[in-house]
Amino acid sequence: MRGPKLNEGATAIGERHGTKATAKYVRSSAYKARVVLDLIRGLPVHQADEVLQFTDRAIAHDIRKVLASAVANATDTDSGAYIADADELFVLACFADEGPTLRRFRPRARGRATRIRKRTCHITIVVARMSEDRLEVVQARAEGRSSSQSANRRARVERSRQRAEQAKAGVDQIDADEAETDAIEDENADDIATDEVEGFAGVEETEVETVEVDAAEVDAADDADEAPAASGDFEAAEWAGSIKPDVDGNGPDTHPIKGNADSMLYHTPDSRYYKVTKAEVWFDTEENAEAAGFSKPGSKKDED
């Protein structure tokens, strides 16, 4: 539907149906423009602008410009074309006429050509002032919308304020509980310290000296246990210059060489695997270890 083609003074002299704006030679077909124009016909200007703003068609951008031009013409007080404010205007008529078609050709096979038609159109929008009854309805809706928005905003602010007060009250309660807990812990700590001081004050001087003597004896016993045992405490092995390890696998300082009976290898303190090797026999010198049939790691490979 194209809609009525109303124009200023088109039917009679002095008769005016609204204020128009026209965009000519728009590079689009009239068919595409009419699809968008059907969406805004009869709508208030601000609502028609919102519809064009969110319409997903390229021609909607050009139609929105034409609508803005028509509103500017209708609200211009200097030229004498003023009819009403922008809030009181609506789209009285809108239509698109076909403009001249630009013909181009595209070469095809066998020397033929295909015609290309680049169409244009003329877009016209007429705006007019709404009737008194419709203005009352539109204003009532606008006032109701604004009042509801204000009420909703006040309700949101009140809810936010209540949540903030509840959160603050919870934080204050937590701080009070922590302060009470700290006070109780400090009081208990003071009581414990007082009891300890009173207990130490009742101990006599002789008892303290006895405790110190006992501690010295314990330290001496520990030093004796940690000291390396003499070679006389170990059992002699079957080879010359060898000693069997104790229960913990240790040997005396006089026999620092470890011997492994499974692999028949001996390891000196500077050997790579000395620490990880479990000694089954300890030797005092490398000569005694080799005389017993043990060899140094890597010696067989050197001989080969």
C-alpha cells in the first residue's frame, strides 16, 4: 500500500494538509523503500524515529533523514511554516515514487550482453499535527510512562538502600563478635601467664640446681651416643683390614671404605656412589680391599 499522496495546497488553494520533505534520486528501488515506509505511516514522530533507528535495512537510514527534515520544516518559526512542536506531530503520509533507471550492460558469453538496471526513487514524508483527542491520549501515556519510571526508580533506590543498611549491620555485628572474642582470649592469656609465674615462684633453689645437673648429664649422654664408635666395638670380617658394619650399617672412622659383597666393588669417600651405597663390609685401605677381591668401580672397563 502506497498511502494517500497528500501535499500542501495540492487539492485547493489555501488548504494545507501538513508539512512535507522530499529526497529525490535515492539510489534504491521504490519497492524496498515502500516496505520501510509502511512501518512508520500514522505513527507519532518520536515513535517513527525509534522504528527507523532499529530497522535492519539500508534504506531506513535515508528515510530517517527525510523524516528529520520534515519535522524541521514543520517546527521552523522563522520561515512561517510552523504548525506544532515535534511532540505533537505524526506521520500523515509517506510514499516512494520511482525515479529514472540507470541502464548498464555486462558482457556475457558468445558476444552477448546482459542489462543491469540501477533504479532510483523519490521519497516523500508528510507530517501534521495530531488531533486534540489523540494528543490527550499520547500525553496521558507519556505521563503514565514517566510516572511509572519514576516510581520504579524510587523503588530501586529504596531496595538498594535497604540492602546497604543490612550489609552494614552485618559487618558491625561481625566486628562486635571479633572484639568480644579477642577480649576473652586476652583475659585467658593473662590468667595463664599469672598461673605460670606463681608456679615458678614456688620452686626452691635446690630443685632448680638439680634440674640443671640432670640436663647436663643428659647432654653428655647424647654427645656420647652421637660420637663415632671406636673400631674395637665392631666385629672383624673375614678379610684382612675389614670390619663388619653395626646394626645401623655404619662403620668406624678408621675404616672409611665401603665394600659391596654382591657386586664385589668398593667405594672410597670421594666416589660418586659413596653415599647411596649400603656397606656390607668396611675396609681401612684400598690395598686390603683389592687383596680381598674387591675392585674399584670402572676399573674393569678401563682394563677392557
